Amino acid sequence: MEDKVMIRDLFEAKQREMMERLLGGRRVVNHPGEKGAATEENWRDLFASYLPNRCQVGNPLVVDVDGQQSEQLDLVLFDQQYSPVLFETGGLRFIPAENVYAVFEVRQEMNRENVVYAANKIASVRRLRRTSAPIKHAGGQYEPREPLRIVGGILTTTSEWLPPFGQAFLDTLRELPEQGRLDLGCALQHGTFRANYERGGEVKVEANPATVSLISFVFKLLQALQQMGTVPAIDFTEWLRHVQ
């Protein structure tokens, strides 16, 4: 009988590798911009390793059919099955809001300032208008569906809060506007969280410790994407009015 593969061991090895890359970058890169870019690249590589093939990751600008656009984003998870990249040149990419599954901001530390900053970036995407069209299939067609709620989160190496997901953290989440609410987050050295927002403004957080921060984050993200299914098909009729 073959030995079983220890899934937890695989993820813990990946976590150690990523921690070394992130912390090594912090030690040798002094310029804040360069340090941030290196951290984003490490998270982007992680997503590329574990996301389903239909889901791409990048840092495009997100635009809607009315010409509104998001702020510049660190990591966007998006789908190209039913809608195209609108424009790309010199590394700058514009995608329709209909494509987006999730948005994450990458910072060095998790604290109130950075959580609020991430919430504002997330809100700039969620407020965009997204169209939806029928999808033809062999037996007929699927009717247009309501656009999915875009997942929003923050990714850091450390947390300035002790405990990392205690009362100060909960109080910060309660202050966030609805469109900027954070659903998932990971501070690699301190743990992972998933937030559930209830009526009346109450927030409940499911947290996992630092020993399994990367494992728990990856599976929570994959679970969220699984529950979302596929993004709606873009309604090209509405977009065509810009070229008539």
C-alpha cells in the first residue's frame, strides 16, 4: 500500500516558502514601492498556482458600460469566458466589470488604515454597473442572472493588532460602508479571517491561526469562488451603443 500524501504538509511547505520570499523581500528591499511590487508578485504567483483555469489574476483597471472606472487595484480575479479584455497596451489592461470575481489589496501590515484603504478600493469596483445577457446552450438558453457580489479582501504579511482579529479589528470592520466590506483576508504571520455581516451591523469573524494561515485562506477563497459559479455573460447590446 502506497503512503498517503499529507495535504497539510504540502501546504505548510508552500507557506514556509512564501513566508521566506515575503520576509526576505522586506529585509533586502528598502524602497516602499519596490517592496510592495515584490509582495504583489508573490501573491499573484500563489493565486496562479491554485486558481481554476477559468480564473485569471492581474491588476487591471475595471470599467463599466457607462464609462465609470475603478481605482487602480493590486489583484483582480477575473473571467474571460464570456467577455473580453477591452484594451491592453504597455502592461495596462482594461476589463469589463462583468468579468470580476474578486478584488484584493496587498499591504505590508494589517491595521485600521490599511483595512479602510482596501475597503475604498473594493468599493470602487462594486459600485460599477454590470450587465447580464442570456447564455445559449444545446438545450435552449439560460436566462440573464443577477451579477454576483464581488469578493473583497486584504492580504498582508503581518498584523499590527494583538490579537490580530480581536475587538479593534471587529470595530474597524463595523465602520466599513456596505460596498467596501471585506470578506476574506490573510496576514501570513498571524492568521486568516472570513467575515460574515449580519443585519444590524453585527460582524462575525471566523479566524484561523498563523500555523495554517495560507492553507485556510486558499480553501476559503476556492470555496467562495465555487459558491459564486460563473460570472454572468456580458450584454454586448449595451456596450455596442458606444460604437454606433
